Amino acid sequence: MAKNKGTVLLIDDDPTTIHALNHLLVDSGFQVVMAKNGQDAILKAVKTKPDLIFMDMMMPGLDGFNATRQLRKISDFDRVPIIAFTAMTDRERILSVGCDDYIQKPLKNVSDLLKKMEDWIQSRAHSE
């Protein structure tokens, strides 16, 4: 198994997406914490203090937009990279709520995703 590249909080309400991304990330050396909605995500983020958050934007209950806004108000999360992973195409709206980056579903290139995640985690580590 690869060395630990960091802890990722993976938030998505689709079980197929969660399952596939969890396996991909764990096999790539990340520790993964999973949440199925925005409220669960905030609780798990506060508890686990992830290195990166992978946020679906369209979920029932507390959606990714409001969850991102709430996380950004917590000082521990003002610099944690949040990457939106969504079928939405409104990049400006997604970035305006506090997401640092955006990847559109369906995922087209796994290696680009992993590289982007590692780059964000590295940039955060260098800024602390």
C-alpha cells in the first residue's frame, strides 16, 4: 500500500460514486472519511480535520453550497482545500461559495484528479 498522502473527506449522496471514489483514493494512498450530506460533512470535518475536502454540490438537505459556506466560517477550515465534484457546469457559482477547485462529473481522467488532489494538499502544507 502507498504511503499516507493525507486524509480526504469525501461527501456525496450517491452510493456508487462514494464507493468508487473511496476505493480509488484508498488504493492511491489516501485515508478517506465519507459523508452522505452537508450536515454529516460538517460534523465529520470538525472531528477528523481532513487535509482536503471533496464536495458534491447537489445533495438533499444541506447541499454542498451551504456546507462549503459553513465550513469556511470555521477557522480550522479557512485554508483546507475544498474541491467541488459535481455534474453542475456553473464554475463561477461553485468557486464563489468558497470551493478552491472544480471537477465535473463524470470523472474523465483519474490521474488528473489524483495529481490535482496531491497538488492542493502540498500547497496547503507549504502555506502553514
